[in-house]
Amino acid sequence: MSKKTAKKSGDKADKKQKNKKADSAAKETLFLARVYVALKPTVNDPEGNTIASALGSLGFEGVEGVRSGRYFQVRVHAAGKDAAIKQVDAMSARLLANPVIESYEFEIARA
């Protein structure tokens, strides 16, 4: 087989793979997940305590307590809402939150 023939067959395989990716992307929907991560109630929150103290010193009366946390926006391509939920739940449990000391919740909507 010559180099020219090998190149052509490789080009056909590349085009088929690109077409498959385009077809699967066309069937998927883009979702926006809003993920909220916070320390569990039993875990001490020194950052929240510092913020609560600062609010009091700035004259904001009536602040009983502050809990700090993190917020993420994740855009996900998925076949449907159930698939997006599974994907975001796995992301949150494995990377976005530390399930030992943090809890998370999220909401998903079409982007």
C-alpha cells in the first residue's frame, strides 16, 4: 500500500468519526447546573464566624450566624435532564464537594 492510499483511508476514518461526534452532539441538549456547596452543620466554619463578627462591627445588628460556601455554574451536554442530573451529581460528589465535611445541592435547567 502506498502512502497516498493510506492517507486517503485515514481521511475517510477521520470524516466518519467527525460525523459521529456531530450526530451525537446534535442529539444532546445543553444544560446549566447551579451547584451550591456548604459545610455540614456539624463542621466548624471559621470563615463564616469571621464574616458574622465583621458584619456586627459594621453595624449590621441581628445577624445570628453566617455559613460560608461555594457556588459553581457548570454547563453540560447530555441526552436528557435525567442524564444531566446523574452527571452533575457525580461531578459534585467526586470533585466539587468533599462529602465528608460538605453537603451540596444543585438545580438544572436548559441553557
